[in-house]
Amino acid sequence: MGDGALFEYLPPEIKQAIYSMASVTGLAWLGRMLWHVRQVQKAQRRFWSWHLLWELLIALSFGLAADGVAEFFGFTGKTATGAIIIISYLGPAWIEIIVLRVVDAASGTVSKAADKK
């Protein structure tokens, strides 16, 4: 058995899932790195810091979530790629704000949590 021999015996569905997970994580990492670099440029954090490790974890989780959103809306190709990068760039804080504002608009109320952010 040489390098990658085990991978050759995997079913095509598993191979596709591995490729998909790797590409989604890579795209989400790109989105989070854009955010991280912006924070570094604004002197709000150093480039090499613990924040960089946390961005990887956020990228992993948001990559999966953004892939689900893209699939839900039927996005494919470049549209899905763009959606994954944008959602990952926005990150948890902006997604929370967007969700609170949508809920507030639907209920006709104004949330103090959405106003503080």
C-alpha cells in the first residue's frame, strides 16, 4: 500500500464528501482571513495571535452552515462559493444582528440587543 492507497478504496460518495468538506472549509477560511486581516489593519489585533486559531474554528463551523444555506437556496457554482465566503466573512456577530433584526421586523418589536451591536 502506497501513499493514498486507502483513499482509492473509499466509495465515491465518501470521496465527494471529503472533497466538499475540504473546499467548504477552505472557502470559509478565506472569508474569516479577510475579516482577520481587516482587524489587523485597524490595529485591533495582532496577525499572529490566538485570534487566528479561533478564526479557523469559526471558519469550520461557518463553512458548514454557509454550505447548508447555499444548498437550501439552491445556489451552485460561483454563487455558492460567494455565499460561503460572504457568510464566513460576516461571522457570528453580524449573523446575530441580522437574525435579531429579521425577528424584530417580523414581530413588530425592537430588540435592545440588536441596537447595542
